[in-house]
Amino acid sequence: MLSAYNNVEFKNLAHSVILVYTNHMLIFFIGAGVLLAVDLTAKAVFMSMDFTLIPGVLSVRPLERLNEGAAFGILQGAQVFLIIMTFVILAAGIFLYFRFEQGRGSKLFNIGCAFVLGGALGNLTDRIFLPGVRDFICFDFFDFPIFNLADVFLNVGMVLLAVYFLFVYKGTKHANVQG
């Protein structure tokens, strides 16, 4: 009787763990899809507009031409390289996501990964279907490159992942080896 109880308890525990991982993975995949849709919609809407959101602080001011490089204008004209590198980095990131079992159980980790994936896919979509990335968000109070929501999503995701790994993640403890 005791072993039957333990077996039922184990099955309930296993079922609960699977539900937590599944729910958090839904946050990851659905979240990334929603962020991708928001980025592509914003690019479609705001690329034909020019207006101030917050006077002296933030404007929508699309670049006259597409950004054919990466962050801060580096690697100009290297579209094929940037597309290939994005695919390689996305594949590695998704592989690591599925290998990192402890992280998949964390909402913060999944939300961070969703932001990174959504942002990366937003800029990748532009690179594949256009000769560059559509940038339109402009800081007015200091000289900073014009950017887009995908860039914001990538940075927010990286900050969330940094917070997760610095303050939440409990890594495996290594035994002190004394010689």
C-alpha cells in the first residue's frame, strides 16, 4: 500500500513539474510571437510617420534609408553575414534553452528568452525580406543611433536574463578541492 501511495505521489509531482515547464515554455514561444508581431506592426505603421512623442526626449523619426548594418552602424553592407550569424545564434540559443532545464521552470528566464527571440526574429525578418532593418525611434536629448522595437526587445531580454543569472539562478555547487 505504501509503494502504491508513493507511485501516485510521484506521478502527481511529475505531472505538476511538466505543467509548470509547459506553461513557462508557452510564455517563451507565445511571448516571442507576440513581440515579433508588435515589432513588425510598429515598423509598418511608423515608417511613414515623423512626429514627437515626448518633446525634447523621444520622437518617431524613420531613417531615410534602411540600416544595412548591425548595432551602431557596424558591419554595413554585410546582410548575408548578419543573416547567417543570426540563424546560428538563434539555433544555439534555442538549443541551450532546451538544455537548460532549471531555467525553463522560471518565468523570468522564459520572459527574458522571449524578448531576445522576439527581437532577434524582428530584425531577421527585415534582413530577409528587405535590404536592411527599419529603424524609427529617436532620442532627442542626446546623440544616439536611431533604433526600433526589436532592438529594445533584445536589450530588455538581455537585462532580464542578466537579472535571472545574477540574482535568481542557483547554479550547481562545486566541491572545494583542497590539495
